[in-house]
Amino acid sequence: MSLQFVIGPSGSGKTRYLYDTIIRESMAHPEQQYLFLVPEQYTMQTQKELIRLHPRRGLTNVDVLSFNRLALRVFEDLSVETLTVLDDMGKSMVLRKIAGERRGSLRYYQRHFGQMGFVNQLKSMISEMYQYGVTPEVLDELRESSEDPVLKDKLQDLTMIYRGFQDYIREKFTTAEEVLDLCCRMLPRWEKLSRSQVFLDGYTGFTPVQYRILEICLGRCSRVMAAVTADPEGKIYAEAGMEELFYMSRHMVCRLIDAASRAGADHEKDVMLCAYPPIRFRESPMLARLEQQLRGGSSGESVRVSAEASVEKSAEASRISLKHTAPSRQILIRREKNPAGEIRFLCRRIQEAVRKGMRFRDMAVITGDLENYGREIRRQFEEQGIPFFLDDKKSILSSPLVELIRSALEAVRLDFPYESMFRYLKTSFMALDGGSEEECEELFRMENYVKALGIRGFRRWSEEWTRQYSGGENLNLEMLNALRESVTGPLFALRERLREKPSDGASMTAALMAFLEELSLKERLLARSQKLMEEGRSETAKEYSQVYDLTVQLLERLCQLLGDEPMSLAEYSQILDAGFGEIKVGLIPATVDRVVVGDITRTRLDEIQVLFFVGVNEGVIPQRKENRSLLTDEERAYFAQMQVELAPSARESGLMQRFYLYLMMTKPSRQLVLTCAAQSGSGKELRPSSLIGELESLFPGEDLQAEEEDFSIPCSAAEAVRCLAEGLREQTGEKETSFMALFSYLLAQPEYRDQVKELVNAAVLGGQDGEIGRAAAGALYGNILQGSVTRLEQYAACAYAHFLKYGLELMKRQEYEVGAVDMGNLFHESLDLCFSSLKEQGLELVDLSDEERRQLAVSSVTRAAEEYGNTIMQSSSRNAYLIRRLSRITDRTMWALAEQLKKGEFKPAAFEVSFSAADNLKAMRIPISRDEALYLKGRIDRLDLCEEESHVYVKIIDYKSGSLQFDLTSMYYGLQLQLVVYMDAALEMEERQNPGKEVVPAGLFYYHIQDPLVEKKGEMTPEEIETQMKKQLRMSGLVNSDLDVIQRMDREIEGESDVIPVAMKAGIIQEARSSVASSRRFGFLRDYVRSRCQKAGQEILEGNIAMTPYKDGNRTGCDYCPYHSVCGFDRKRPGHGYRKLKSLKPEEVWKEILPREDEEEDAVDPGTGKGNSEP
């Protein structure tokens, strides 16, 4: 009985030494049994390598096992009957139930119970307790000894759940961790052990129960030989601090030596593999130097071979000196803009290497962030046709079948809400069946209908749909109802089965199985899998083919575990979710010649020549270890202090990362390529990992930077298509000869011809000259262009958005909810009702008391809400709150409007004043050509008048629920035409009604409907607060600069008015703080806006749809645009781009508006603030 170590640095040939020893001795001693223990994920690869190296190409007395497989072998030989092993899926479901039943008694974890991932953390914690032999009794002792109240509560909860778990599975199930414990008890009876030798490889350490198994082996086997990665020159037989690179190796050696001593086994002479350079790097001196530097050796000198008497030199351990080598390209560093750029570079290097004769299997890719990089690698490798195997088991939580089951149960449980129903329907139609275009269109029509009418609940889904909604008048309700009946039938049947008694795990599972069979899901998944296979998506196809059987196994396990347990549908769904969360789909590599893609710690790489290490950024390498355990690092330290061993803490795991990095970076035999990104996929700035800097400092005289790649030259068919797309996108002048050759080549290839045509069509569509032609415009709009002023403002913002809205009539999907537009409409309607009620009663707003005004606001809002949108405002508690908020703000608005009216002589004359071309107003009927015209329509929220013998002064107010401010520059560019057009129409109407009087524009205003907050500065009186509030509620707009007109609106003006945007000082208008214009300027403004409207109408009828939204500072025509997903706006494409508006001061605007002959006369106009009265 003996223990022997094979010790050497990475690449020194330890695994090969074990292979050779096993093969040699197994052939020489066929009566002996050779047990080769490796981690579970390495068993198949190890078997393959041993068979490849064995002269007889077969293994007769050699078993490659993991610890769990060893246990099963022992049980099989000894005919030991074991209980059913509870896997992670079963543990999660049982723990979800146990913890749920005790939730009310939990002291600390009660508030964590519903959090995402809590059950998984609980499962990991319980598994760790089993693995390290920590019993509930040990936890009780630790709790009693602890003085930390938080830890006491945690341990109380864990002990309660742990005991409940043990009680539940007792005599029915066993855990995977208990399997090894049973193996310890059975192993001494296993006769094969006494004639076996045990070899260990691929381990960096063992759990306590594994050490116990090895101690038994040491006491009965003739030899135990273990490969250990460590510096043979170092103090391998002494414990080290965790900050040491080979801490884990030294700890493992010391533990095994102690176990050998207790078992009575001798410690044989260890095999020290000291050759330099290590075997792996014989032809790569730079990588040899890297390995040496990483483990702390001296650069450029030979490594001394240990002269200790107890050391046996291997045949490979001859002394080899390494002189300083010339610069080489064995280590490369590449900095890219983003992860996509990193993988693009990666594809280039792989394809280049393959063209030079390397096999795909000779290369590998690793990353510290497989979750994010894996998606990008999958996408680009599939595009480029690079065969690969992603060493990452995929959760089935996102699979269509699981999503369908979860959404169906949620729909039944929550009474068929919109979200659950369309999760279910879209999964069924699209993901499972790859629905036809017609089926998907019909489903989208149903979704529009359901959203617009707020359909939810069993009653609404089961009754016939007969109502229409605005914009859906052409819906075929007969077809819609037929679809409704077909999709709800299986769900309603599931609902009925789930409502039957008894309500336990078995009956619910039976109901769910019947539902799956009714939908023929097994057949549909297999059909979809076959179709995906035909499309070349083999990995996804294999997932589809496996997921049904895995789901059925889960349901059977749930029945077995919890079949007789009474539970609610919510509990059942949560337990099922816990089970789904544990199922991973493992895929077998589709081909031997493929690039392995994996992570730093789990993935095993053998015989790799080139290793690509991607995502070498700060926070990823080394990884920031988040403590996802239920115990903090400090609490784990308390366990260690009490001599209770647990798994490494987050901090300890972080320290161990250095060792895993060392192992991985020394895997390639020819080249190591590291890449990092300057930005994340979302544009967040990233920093290179400190590892990059350390590598550069290790090789100060070497150029490690990879040469720049010319991505314009394609190196694969997929790259060629990408280059073609970019070339078409640029569309600048005549194409280069190389581009035309590429275009001709791809067009001649049958497999790419259709794709090339689609690219050309897209380029032509996207790069059009911005016109559809007069004929097409005439077909869309007719000769008479009709609409609101808002339509012209939309055109000024973006001609293409105008085309989509008014030409193609694309509509945003209607939703049964109160949005910003609804709030604005309700405010307008409420204010109109307030003033209409006052008019009917012959009352003035200024004469109302506070209580009368408040009652008026409440009654008007209530009436408006009742009449709005088919009682949508009464459909939820949130909307009931909005009604209260509407009432409060309407009351505040009525108060502010009353205060403004009190200060002036104007009286409200009309509300919601409508006007159109039918009124024969010049402002509304604008000629464009002999046969074409622009007919406008609009509605003034409020028209105020101040009349005297010879004059009628006109003031218009438009209520805005948003924070729109009047801006003269925006008006000049056509973005704010509404107020001027309305004033133009109002003046025309008043001139008709008052033929003997001069009609004067007094002011045009926006009133911002709001409930302002006042910042309290020190002790403020109610009057001071009220004054501040009035200032915030001051109207925005343009005021006639005549002092008489100004005083008719605010007779108390002194300094800055709190009614209109005017400031005075000593009777003089303050230009910088006022927005004023003379009556003459108002006249020129009316003429300019009419011409602006005429020009816009002319361009629309000429067919202009240029995709050139405006840009004014930080504002653009794309802000709040609902057509982002439709337009494809791209500034890099010809015909696209922002129209940058020049920032103009008010006087610069007036200079552009006023006729040239009037500029000198109007140079000192009162409207600029430099005069004080109308000349």
C-alpha cells in the first residue's frame, strides 16, 4: 500500500505519464485492476485517449470512473439496493415545498422566499451541508455558540428546512452526496479494491467524503498515484496561504499524505517532472517563458532539477537550457471596439489557420463570461460556417415547450390576462410551429383587438366578441371568434381539470399531461426539430427533440415526490418552475473536428495548439466573485473558526482564480491569443484586465500586439455577403472594381442569389431620393390636402414620418389604458365642461368661491371620465387614482385661470371653437396651384375678447398637458404653427362679426396644465407660496407690445408679470425677459405662416418623403416618434440624415420674416423690447 505523486508544472506531461504507466502496467499485470478516477466531465475524453494510446486499442482491466461512477460500480458488484437518488431537480421541488410550508416560521429568510433564485441558493446550501458532512445537529451547536443575532436567525431557518427535507425524503429517496457516504461504508467489502491500483488526474482538491473514500483506497490498494500541478522546486509538502498560486495543490498533497499515514500506506518516491522547457512548449519558447513567469520562475535561465534523494527523475527530465529567443508571435494581444469585433477577429484567425492546414479541433476558445460571449460566438461561428461545440449545458426554461406550459398555467391561475394569454399563443403559433404568415397575421389582429378593448378574464374570453374599436372597423369578427374558440378550447379544458378535487400534485400533473396530449405537443416538437435540422440549425433541433421527454420525466418525478400532497395551483406552478430551473440540455458534439468553446474552470482542453482567450476585461478576468450563497464570507469564516469545513468562500474562490488562469493560459502548445473590448455590447466603457498589462510587462522587448486586419477583404462566403451589404450601404459614386467583382461572383452563386437580390432591394429602398412622385402622392392624398395644423408640423419635423402616418396610415397599436394622450384629452374635456357649465348658469369663473370651484372641477372630471373610452377610467384602482389627480389639477388650473382673468379686462367668449375650410376662411383655405389646395381645420381651446367702441382685442389660449413652450424659432422652421394659424382664423372670424371695428391680436398662448411644486425657502407665508405658484403657471406665448394691450391683460404688471411672458421696468418692456411683437409684426407673422403652410402642402403633393428629421441642439424629429421600428433611419445611408436647424435669436427670426423694405423702418420696433408703445 503506497501513495505516490506525479508533480510538475502545467505542460510537463503528468497526464501522459499516468497514461503510459497505466497502459504499461495493465498489460504487464492483467490480473490487477486499474481504476482511473477523473472528474465526471472528463471521463469520456480520458477513455478515448487511453484507447487511442493503447497498443491493443482496447481496455480490459482499466476502468475510467468518476467518484459517483465508482460508487455505482461498488453497489452493483455488492448487489446493494439503494433508494432512488434525488437529483438537483427533485431537491429543488422538495425544498420549494418544505420552505413554503414553513415560510411563516422563518426568521431571516422569510422576506427572501419569493425572490428569484432563492430556491436554487437553498438547494446549493443544503447540498453543500451534505457534501461536507454538516448535520442539523452541527448547525444547532454553531447557532448556540454564535453571538451574531443575524447568523443565529439564519442557522435557525436552515436547520428547520434541513430537518424538514431529511424527514420528507427519509426511507424514500437519497441524495447524490449520500451516495458517496454509502460508498464509504460499502467500499471495505469490495474485494476488487485489494487487487486494484488507483490513479487520480484532473483534480485540484477533494470534498471531505471524497477524502474518506481515498483514505479507504490507500489502506487497501497496492498503490494510489495522483497527478499534481505544482512547481516541483517549491515547498510542495507544506501548507500555503491562499494567495499562493499552488495553494490548492499543496493543500491536496498534505491532506492525502495525512490520509495515507492514517491508513498505514507508505509515501513512495514522488515523480518530479522538472524538464525545462516543459514537453508541451518544446517548440514554443515564448510560451515556455510565460509558464515559467506565471509560476514565479526566473526568465531566460534553466530551471534546476531537484536533487533530493527521494525524487525520481522521469525520462523526460533532462536538463535543457533556454537562451534568450528572438521576438516571435506565440503570444498575441488584440484590442477591439466591442465583443462583436473580438469574435469577428477570432473568426478571421481561425479561418486563416485552417487554410494553412490546422484542424478546427486544434483550436479552442475560452472566456470568463460564457453567458454573453457564448451568444455572440454562436451567431458569428454559425454565419461563418465554423464548426464548434459550446461546452455549456443550456437551461430549458427558455424553451418553447416550457414557456407554453408556464404561460398556460399562469393564464389559468390569473384568470386569462393579456400578458399570459399572448405569451401562450405566440409560443404555440410561432416558436413551436413556426407559424405561416397568414396565421401570424391573424394572431396579431387578435392581439390588437384584445389590447384595444382590454379583454381579460374567463368570461370575456369565453363570450362572443361583437364590439369594434376605432381603427379596427374592417376586422372580420367571424374569423376572429373562430380563432378565439380554437385557441381557448384546450386552455378552458385545462382550467376545468385543475378545478376538480382533490387538488394535489398527482391530479394537477394528470391535468397538465392531458393538456400536452390534447395539443399533440410531442409530435409538433419532433416536426419542428426535423425542420430545424433541414435548415442547418442542428443544435436547436436537438434541444427541441429532447425537451419533451425531459419535461415528462420532470412531471413523473413531481408525481413521485409530491403526488399525494395537497397544494394550490400557485404552489404547484412554483414547484414546477423550481424543477424546470434545474433541467439542463447537454449536447454531444456534432463532429470531432470542431472548435471547443468553454469557460475557465469547467472546460477540459487536450492537445490544443492555439487558444483564444476572449473578453479579457476588468471584472471578467479575474472575475468579480459575487457571493451567491445564503451565508456571507464572514459567516463562513465563523464556521472555519469552529473547525467546521465548508466550500471556499467568494473571497477564497477569487484567490483561487489565479491558479485556474495559470492552467488555462498554459494549455496551448503553439500560440496564445488574448482579446479585450473597449466597450460592452450596450456601449458601456470597459477597461482591459490587469492580466493584459502583466503579460506586456513580462515581455518588455516583445511586440505582442496583433496586426490590424483588413476586414474589407472577405475571407469566407458569409464575410463576402457582409462586405457586399456594407458596399451597397455606402452607395458613394461608382463602385470599385473589387466590389463589382464580388457582386458578380455572389450573384452567380445559386445559394446566395436570392440574398443578394434582397440586399440590393433594401439598399434601393433605403437609399431612395426621398420622393414617391406626384402621381403616387395624388393617389394617396388627392388634389385637396386636408388635415390639421399638427399634420404640417409633423411634416416639418420629418417628411417620412408624415408619409407613414398620413400616407400609409400606419397606426400605433391601441391599448386599453390611460396614456399621456388620454390624460390630455380628459383635461381638455374637463375644462370645457367647467366653462360650459358656468355659461349655462350665467356665472363667471372669477366670482366662484374656492369650494364652488372645487365642486365644479370634481363634477366636470367625473362626467368627462364617465363618457371617456367606454368606462376605461373605472376599470382599475390606478385609474380611480388618476381621476382624483385629474380633479386636483383641474381645480388648480381653474384657480390659476381665474387669477389671470381677475388681473385683466378680457372675458372668455368661446370654448372649443372649431373652424375649417368650410368656414371659407383664408387661414384655413390655402391655394397651392390652380387645381390643388390645402384645407385646414382646427379647434381653439379658449377664445378671450376685450371689446370697446372701436376695437376688439383677441386672445387665444391652447391648453397643453405637456410642458410645451412657445418658441419663435420653432415657429419659423414650421414646428410650431398651431397658435399663429389659430390666431389668424380667430382674427378673420372676429373681423366678419365686427365689421366696423378694428380687430387687434392681443396675444396667443399655451397654458401648461399642471400642479406645480413650490420650493420652500425659509419661512414663507401662504401669500408668498401662492405668488410663486402663479409664476410657475404663467402662460407661454407671444404678446402684443402695445402697452395698452399689455395692461388690459395684466393691469397690475410691475416687474415680471405672473400672467403673460412680459417683464417691465419703469414702463419699458425688458426685451431679454419678454416675448412681444407689434401688431404689424403679428400681421407679417400671419403672412409668413400661411406661406409656410402653402410650401409644406406643395411639397407633400409633389411626393416628398425625405428621411431627414430635424435636429435642434439635443432635440430631434426622432424623439418620441412611434415609427422607429419601421423607418430604418440610418445617418450613414444616402438620402438619410438630420436637417440641422440653425439656432436663431428672436431678432434674427424677425429679420427673416419681415419684408426687406420694412427692415429699416422696423429696426427699433417695440416688439423687440426697445420701445414702449405702438408707433
